[in-house]
Amino acid sequence: MQITKINTAQSHQIAKPHKKVWKNPLRDTGYAAVALGVASAAAAGNRKIKLHKYLAYASGVFTLVHIGIVEYYKHKKPVKTTSVIRQNS
């Protein structure tokens, strides 16, 4: 067995796992829309109308983004075609 010197200059080439900010944007936008909707309802219950209005707008924006992602995924999925062989019975 031969002993070799470890080169520390190549340490930057080691792949480090990068944490994604949005692991699942569909899930994250859905939770954000729901959380902001609940916060908006809580603000309305406490008669904080300005805060309620801004939270409702933010919830609406996240809801639209969520729907947009759903439609994107739906249209992105390839259409599966099946070849049917007709049999004379």
C-alpha cells in the first residue's frame, strides 16, 4: 500500500449539499396562503382593519401563485398515449 500526500488545495471541489430555499413551491405557496388568510381573519376579529387588508392582499397573491403553479404542473406533464389493439371477438 502506497502512502500519498493529501492535497488540501482541492477542498473547494468537494460537493457541499446546498439547502434549497423552496424545496416544494407548491406546498410552500399553499401553506403561505392559508397562514396569511388565518392571520387576516384574526386581524379582522381584533378590528385591525389596515392589517387585515394587507394580509388579505398577500393571501390573495399567494393563492394566485399557488393556482398558477398547479396549472403549470398540469400542462407540463406529458400526455400519455396508449395504443389500443382492437381484437375481433
